[in-house]
Amino acid sequence: MSKLDRFMREKDVIAVTSLSHSTIWRAMKEGRFPRPVLISPGRVGWRESAIIAWQKNPIQWKATEAA
């Protein structure tokens, strides 16, 4: 049985990456950080696996790595 991917809230993403809200959203706009997934109306979350992939190599991370 495969492990389910956890959704992270923005505050959790900020805590594990040490990036600010503004830096995260600017980097997403530039394609240098994973985009969140719409969970329900008005609610987004980042896949934990996407954040882990970004952390492994943040400088060379590409949006296709977080599928």
C-alpha cells in the first residue's frame, strides 16, 4: 500500500523552507517554487512531495519535478 501525499498549509511551508510569504509567491510566479493545489473553494495546500523535491535542489528546481 502506497503512502498518501500530505497537503501542507502555507504556515507549514514557511516553517520548513524558512521563506517568507512574499518570497514563496514571487518564486511561484517565476516558476522557481511548487504551486499549491486547490483543495476546496478558498483553500490551497502544497504537496509535501513537491516541497521535498524543491528542498533537494532549490536553485535548479523545475516545475515539472513536482507533478
